[in-house]
Amino acid sequence: MSKKVPGRASPRLEEQLCFAVYRAGQAFTRMYRSVLAETGLTYPQYLVMLVLWEGDGLTVKALGERLSLDSGTLTPLLKRLEAAGLIRRERSRSDERQVLLHLTEAGERLREKGACVPGAMGRAIGAALPPDGRLLADLAALREALLAASDPD
């Protein structure tokens, strides 16, 4: 048991923003697992597919930048999507160092099931979010502030 310092209140777990974000993240993960079950995708796989549904033919590097994932995390994820027959990876003809990502017919067909996910998540969240996009903007600003504060340069 830790000793209390007289005159100084200990930080309370429930009052920490980081803990609130962490718990909300856990709840999102749990809900996405349920909603994505019909698609057969994990949440990270769904994010990859979302980006490819927006624009097929990206490089692995561009996808990693878009999702803020390094190649060590992205490569196994892409291999699983390829093994599932949803994407195809191919070396660029103009620069063999680059790997291009393309949707297969099965990956394109999955778009219909994936299109239902945002609505299901919206219904789960319900009236908890303001409809004007403020929360997304606030979260983006929070992320940028944290990145700026953690980068000493």
C-alpha cells in the first residue's frame, strides 16, 4: 500500500483523460468486432479496405502513411488480406521497390457489406455525438497537440 503525502491529493484514475480515451477505445473495439463479424474483417483489416475502397492501386507506403502504420505492422495484415482473396499485391513496373495494392473482385464485392458498418456504429453511438462533426475535429486537434508536444524538434 502506498503512502499518502500530506496536503497533496493523488490523481484519481477516473479523472484522467487518457483513461477515458483508453476505455472509449476498448468500447469501440468491442463494438467494431461485433459489427465487422459479418464481413470477416478485423478492425485493422477494415481500415485497410476502407482506404482501398476510396482509391485502388495505392502503394504500401502511401497506405501506411494514411493509416499511420509502419511496414512491420502493415505487411502481415496485407498478407492476410491477400490470403483471404480480398487484395492483390504487385511490384510496380516503374519502381520495383514499390508494392502496389489492388482490390480483387471479392474485395470489391465486400464493399457492400462494409458500407453498412458506419451506419451500425452510428446507431450504436446514437445521440452521444453531436451531428456537426465537432467531435472529429476536437479529436484531430487533440491528436495534433499530443504529437506536437511529444516531438522535441
